[in-house]
Amino acid sequence: MYAIVEVGGKQYSVKKDDIIEVEKLKAEPGEELVLDKVLLAAKDEKIEVGQPYLKDAKVKAEVLNQLKGAKTVAYKYIRRKAKDRKVGHRKKLTSIRIKDIAL
């Protein structure tokens, strides 16, 4: 059984006990989340597709921790002008574990 859910404007394919990193959510570690934006759910041979979301379908998840992602570097260089600029940032993420998929 798997589902495709939308979290933070991005879509993730999840199964039970999967651990995924999503955009930062306002939740404390150990807190329960209910993801109700389920786009698709599949169980055995049966596949249900929402338009755009499935009604009555929910994915329960647990927040593991808040963390920072890998550093992203942007480097700009203008030749013959002795001009360069290097900036970077680390995206804030939330790590969650999928506990249950309910149709």
C-alpha cells in the first residue's frame, strides 16, 4: 500500500514506516501529524485517484526532528571586471515518519 501526498507544495510517494524530509513544518518532535492532501492511494490492485485530492483519505505521520539540509551555493562571476560573488544557504527541513495510510 502506498500513497502520494502533497506537503509544502511538493509531492511525495510514501509507504508505511517511510522516513521523508519535507519543507519545515510548525511541529515539535514527537508530535502527530495528519496529512489530508492525498492525491493517489493504491492498495493491492486497486488504485484511487483524487481530483485533485481524495476525500476521506488520510496519512498519519510522526515528527522525528527539525534539521537543515545540504548547503546550496550560488557563485556569480563577471569576467574582465574582477567581480565575483559567492552566497549560500541551507534549507530548513522537517523529518517525518509515516505511521499509517487510511483510505
